[in-house]
Amino acid sequence: MRTNSASLSSPTATTAQSVTVPGEVPGAEIRGLKVVFQTPAGPMPAVNDVDLDLPLGTITGLVGESGSGKSTLALAMMNAVPKPGHIAAGSIRLPSVTDMTRLQGKALRLARGTALGYVFQASQNSLNPLKRIGAQLLDLGRAHGMEDKGALLRHARELCERMGLDPVRTLSAYQHELSGGMRQRVGIVFALILNPSVLVLDEPTTALDMISQRTVLDIIRYVQRERHLATLIITHDIAIVADLADYLVVMYGGRVVEKGPTRHVLQRAAHPYTEGLIAAIPRISGDIDRAQPLPGRPPDLLSIPRQGCVFRERCAFAIDQCSVQTPGLMPVRVTRRHDALEEDSALLDGQVAACHVRAPAPSAKVST
Amino acid sequence: MSPDSPPSVKVTTGSGKARWARLGRRLGARVLTGVVMVLAVATLTFFLVHSMPGNPIQTEYQTLIARGVSPSLAAQQVAGMYGFVSSKPLIDQYGQYMWHLLQFNLGKSITASGEPVVHLVLSAAPWTIIPVLSGLIVSFLLGVSLGAVAAVRRTNRLGKVLSVSGSLFHGVPQFVWAVMLAYLFTTLLPIFPFGSPYNILDTPGWNGPFILSLVYSAILPVLAYALSSYGGWLLTMRSSVVTVLGDDFVLAAELRGLRPLTQLRYVARNAFLPLFTTLLLSVGFMFGGSIFIEEVFDYPGLGYQLVNAVNARDYPLMSGDFLFITVAVIAANILADFLYTFIDPRVRKAA
Ligand SMILES: Nc1ncnc2c1ncn2[C@@H]1O[C@H](COP(=O)(O)OP(=O)(O)O)[C@@H](O)[C@H]1O
Ligand code: SF4
Ligand SMILES: [Mg+2]
């Protein structure tokens, strides 16, 4: 299936693909995922050659500017890529589903919600405005064969309480009677009611005020711990996940350009794009005067380079190789230079980046 | 806030009693505005009607002359009408008209020899209301269901054919439908009766043959109403469904794995909502159509009565017909507004 991963041929590169620490149980395993949209200029990949592991009991933050393919990746996890797009290659394994990309019809419908809970980017309006919330939860339960209304409602009330919502009032309310923050929490209730082990939240705090943001993030952390979920939080704002995520995955132009434990990625970002994202945020870069907006604009489907590094048009470090060869994800090393001749480099635990300059392939094994 | 002690949040939902009180107040206010509007329209029509060129006696006189009646005989016949035509100043007539109106007295018809206008209007009303409502219901049900199909199937042949049919039907005015149907099915292919709302050989009353002939004669007018509004319903429903299909909650329902039938119900109810108001508001439009349709099918309804009243300058009857139509439209408006609060929870709060 790895038709587009020419750079993965070396054994070093392949082992470096996985961020999973030994002993962690995979919640979701995405391999070689490619999502293509039909455009007037032909098929264009919005997600390309993505490998991603979401271990149970961890939170992964997926960051990148808008248009990098984050939502498309999340929708692909539900096998719900909107037309004119489709999953062109790859597999998505969930604890209860061998390969989400191969499901269709009723099996797919039943897997949605049960195998993977999804909190929508526009969760503000993810409910039928004409129906009470409790009644919609019952619709959801019924759709997945949960005939025991009582048990379902008990679970719903308990979840509401966990979210800090008044259960009775919330379940008998209509969507418009809830504030933005409450709606988002109700969105999480809907995502968790069928007990999935994987939870995907697309921009869960966008459009919320600061206090609601805080509350929602706290709740995510809290249910995550309680339910031992594999959580993926998608955001264009790296600051949102800086404290929350165990792992960071950085996407650009449909590709994963860097990933690794949050601490490492934030402290020693290897990829120039990750550096740029971090530098753009005052809270993390530390100094509001030094916060630098990332120059240039993210590519859209039509302007993503087909060959070479996707970031090269905005990259200050680009070399000739960058325009001909697509960099693969390689282990990131920290190098301390003692003098001109002696180098001492150490592998940073599980951190990988796709950059010819910052994370070069071991020279002997480069395959062009 | 600590994640272990989430804050309790209050949700505002209207309690039963307060809601009914609110609804009652709202309805009261709407009815009051409605009454004021009716009085305003009554005033307007009174002066408009009386400012029409010509007067009843002169018009009748000329009609008689045109029919070949000798001037002296015509003058003699017309003399009988003087008793019904007021010669007071217009402003005094207006005062009297409004005063009577408040007592539900619309005056006496000039042409129908002093018959109370209220009687005339009420006896004509069923001939309009029943076909109008039947046509409305038929076209609404047909247009709305096919519009939903046209929206869901909008990318394939069926959807496109339905949309085109909607545009075509919508483009044809009511009177063209009436003339076309009359020509096709009473002249070219004479399978329907013409010129009477029932078979004159049957004895009027609650008997089978009479009712059957009523229904039979009503088919063409009802069809004319239905065909003239079918296209509008189809197009409106189609665009409403397309809009709702693009709403976030529809995608959400799909991604949560709701049953296809449940998803359809969610979409249908949301798409139907804006049409519901239009349905009641279109009552006025249908009444307008009755003027042509009843003329073509010789149907003794309000439209037919109104045209004759205008031609004869029968001021009280004209005003009475206008007023009845106004009241019907305003009542439909209030009903729409009121019922809407029941089917859309979002306006309940604003109520
Ligand atoms: N339905 C669609 N049709 C065509 N192109 C799309 C569609 N959805 C997304 N795209 C394109 O795919 C790319 C990735 O979009 P998206 O996944 O929404 O990015 P993100 O969530 O990171 O902002 C964008 O260039 C966008 O224009
Ligand atoms: S591969 Fe080249 S262009 Fe891409 S980020 Fe690294 S240096 Fe920049
Ligand atoms: Mg997005």
C-alpha cells in the first residue's frame, strides 16, 4: 500500500516511523494514508503518505496551519472524506476495526460512533436544532442497537455530570438554549456515549472564549484519564495542545513533517516549519516582542509541490536537494559541537522530522 | 477550574405555565394588530372602490342599452336601484360603513336587490375556499415530496427532470392553466362538465349523485390551482433541502452513524420549516388566482362574485369581497405565526 513512500526504504527510516513507546497499546494505527480530491486540474492529494499511531491512554496534538489537511485526515479516520475526495491508499486500524478504509454500508455506519468518537470542528451546530438533546442521544443509541433506554440515559446523565452540565436540564434542552462552551461539552457527550476507545476532536476550542476553552481542555484531559482513550486533538494553534498533548504531530501541505513527544518537539523543534509555528506563538516562544508570524501562506491543494519538500517555498534553509527529493521522516538528533572535528550526537527519543537539512537520512542509506 | 470538580451549569428552558402565558400574550397582540389592519384595509378599499369611474346606476343603464333595451325602459328598470345607492356625502357614507362594519354588517348589495352583502359573501365563500384549499393541499404534498426527491437526487437525471418540471410549471400563470385545462378537457376531450359547479339535473343536498357531481365538477378548478402552485413548492422545497443538507448537523448525524431514516427525518423536518409559513401565506395568492380560475370555469365563488361586483360598480359587495379576502389572509398570517412557535423551538424563547 505504500506507493508514495519512496523514502521509507531504509530500515532506519521504517523503525523511526513509530513514536509508540514499547508497552503502549495502539488505539489507532494509520498507515500510508493518502486522500485525494478531484480538482479541475486533476486529482490532488490533501493528505499524503501519513503514518500515525494513537496509543491508548495518550493525547496526540495534530497541528498545522489551516489547509494542511488536518480535518481531511480526521474525516478519513471515519471513512467519511467528502466528495470529490476519496481515500486513495492506506489503512486505518482501530481497536475494534481491522481497517476503517475498507468498511462500507451498515458496517461503516455502525463503526462510526462506536469505534471512534468524533467531536466536530463546527460542534457549535452539530445537533438537530428542532429536537431535544436527550431525544437525539436516544436516536444515537437506537441507531447502534442499544435498546436499553434507561441504561443509555443513565450513562448520558453521568457523562453530563462529568462535563459539569446539569444533566436533567441539558438533556431536555434544545441546542439553541446552550452556550458555545456547553454545546462543545454536549458534543463530547455525543462522542463518548457509545464508549469508543478513540476520540478525535477537530478544533474543539476554536470560536470559544478563553474560559470555555480552558474548561473544555480540562474536560478532555479528565475524560482521557478516566477512560484511557486514544485522543487526537486537532488545532491550528500549537499553544492549545502544548500543555495537554503527550505527542505532537505537525502537518504541512498534507504531509506529516515532524512528530514526537511534545516536550522534545517544543524544546528542540527540528523542522523549520515547526520552528516557525512555535516562534509565532508568544506564550511558548516566551517573549511577546519576539513572536514572529510565519512568513508566507500555506499552500492549497493546487500549489502543493508535487515533488521535493512541501515546505520549500517558505523555507529559509532550502538546499538543492529539497526541490527534487521528498524528505522522509528521519530520527532527530541533537548535536553538540565540541570543535570543528568532533561531533557528539544523540537520538532524541522517538522524535522524527522530514527535512533534508535538519534530519538528514543516514548518508549511506539515502535512496533517491 | 479543576477537572475533578466541574462546575454545574444551568440551562434555561421555559417552564410550561410561563410559556403558555407568553404564547397567549403574543397571540392577543397579533389578533389586535390584525383587527387594526382589517380596519385600515376596509378604509382603503372603501375610498378606492368609490373613486372608481362610473357608478352603479349609470353602469347598469349602459349595460341595458348595450343589450338593446330602449332608453325609457332602461331608465325605468334602473330607477329601482336608487333606493340602494346612497346620495350622502362620501365621508358620511364612510362613517356609516365603518359603524356598520363594527357590527358585522356589510350593507346591502346594489345589484342583488338589497340582499345583505354578508349573505352573498358567505354563500360564495365555500365555492372558493374548498377548491383553493384542496388545490393547495394537493400541490403542497406533491411539490414538497418531489422537491425533497429533487434535492436528494440533484446530481442525477431524476433530480434534474423534477427541477425542470418545477421551473416550467412555476412559470405558467394561473389563468393560463385554467384556460388550458378548460380547453383540453371540456372542449378538445370533453370528459369534464363545464359551466356549472354541479350537474343541474341532480337535486342539491346531501345525496350521493349530487355530491359526486360536485366533486367531479371541482376537479378541473382544483387542478388549475394545484398545477399553478406545484412548481413553486417543488423549487422552494428543493432549495430548502439543499440548504439543510449543507448544515453541520446533517454531516454530524451521518458521522455518528445515525440510521439513514433518522437522518432523513432530521433533514425533512428542518427543510419543511420555512415552507410551513409560506404555505399559510400563499392563501392570499390562491385567492388572487380565484378571480381568473372561477371566471374560466363559471364557478360561483368569491373571485367570480368580485369580478361581477366590480363590473356593476356594486360598492358594498366589492368591499365585502375584498374585506373577506383580507380577513382570510390576515388570519392565515396569525395562524402561521402562532403554529410556527410550536414547530420551531427556537422561536418559542423569543416569543
Ligand atoms: N470538500 C473538499 N473539496 C475540495 N477540496 C477540499 C475539500 N475539503 C478540503 N479540501 C482541501 O484539502 C486541503 C486540506 O483541507 P483541510 O483538511 O480542511 O485542512 P485543515 O483542516 O488542516 O485546515 C485544503 O487545501 C482544502 O482546500
Ligand atoms: S527539506 Fe529543505 S525545504 Fe524542506 S524544510 Fe528541510 S530544508 Fe526546508
Ligand atoms: Mg480543519
